[in-house]
Amino acid sequence: MRLVALLAGLVVLAGCGGNEDEPLTVYAASSLTAVFEQLAPAARFNFAGSDELATQLREGAQADVYAAASPRYPGELFEEGIVDEPTMFATNRLVIVVPSGNPAGIGELDDLAGADVRLVIGGEGVPIGDYTRELLERAGRLDVLERVVSEEEDVKGVLAKVAAGEADAGFVYATDVRAAGGDVVGIELPSELHGRIEYPVAVVRDTERGEEAQRFVELLRSPRGQSALRAAGFGLP
């Protein structure tokens, strides 16, 4: 019964204050696009890099919920009094992504150092970019960064460049490869290279839709939410 009531509240998505015609507004990391739109189709989403979304919230953007691909930015916003205390709801892992057909013949991390390889990664400060650099440092292969031809502002940018054949390889989340279908191929990395990739969510503190926002957070951690996340390739907290 509790889950039924929770889902009913999300379908309505009418505020407990403010304009009742406005839907719940969720700012979320790009890698969450497909699963969030599936879980709450009536919500209004702003998908972008977690760092970009944090900047928008600092500048006064009106949102009800913030979900990020790294604990860094929700933690900072919590300390600044912009969001409530974050809670973890999912995990992920990095993979190498190559275009369908893999024309450069990439098979493992070491292949990315080849002289003719064109690599695309996330920019510094963007979670996917920071996770990529941390992984390369753990592997002792920071030299791979010499093959970078483009740095993108979110993981969707990395994926798009690789899918279009504008790069031979990139680093994305495993969930993004699954969502891209047959346009790209994912290459798994050794388990010892994986760092901890956690997704936190928080209610924006000055929202007039606090109850609805909290129901959205509860949905992510509910059996239905966790099942949808697992089906999309996310790990559980």
C-alpha cells in the first residue's frame, strides 16, 4: 500500500504550494536520462553534467530534486545550505566505448596509447572526466591522455562523439553503452581498476514541493525504483 500511495503521488506531481500546474522539476546527471524518464514520466527533467547543474542551483535555478553522478557536488550544496542531506541510490562503473565495428581495433586499455588513436573524455570537474582520470592514474596510464582530441561537458557528449565516429574510443558509464543500443560497443575494464562511483539524490531546500520531492527520492530507493535501476545496468547502493 505504501508503494501504491507513493506512485500515485508521483503521477499527480502537483505542488503543495506555488503553481499547481507546474510539474515536479528534477535536475539530474545525463547518465540517468532513460531510467528517470521511465520512472516518473510526468516530471520535468533537466539533464546535464552534475557540475553544470550544481552551478545552476547556486545561481538560483528553480528545482525540486537534484540527482548527481558523484557525491562531490551534492555534498558541497548541502554544506552551502542549498539542498538537504543527500542519500545514495545507485552505483555505476566505467567502460571503454568504441564505435560499432571498432575500426581502430581497441581491445583493452593499453590499446588507447596507440599513436593514431583519437580519444574523447569528459572535461575536468565533470564526474565522468574525473572518474576517467582517476582510473588512468590507478592503472599507471596517464600517458593515454596524450591521445585526447576532445573533452566533453557530460557523458552524453562523449558517447555522441564516439557513436558518430569522430573518435576511436572514449570512457563512459556502463549504463550509457546499454542505452545506446547497437551504435557503440563497450569494452570492460579490469575490476581492480574500478573506483567507487556513487549516485546521490537530494531535495532542494527551498522547494515548495517538499513532500513530492521526498516521494521521488523514496521512489528511487523503493523496490520498483531499484529494480528499474538494476534493469538499466546500475548497481545498488
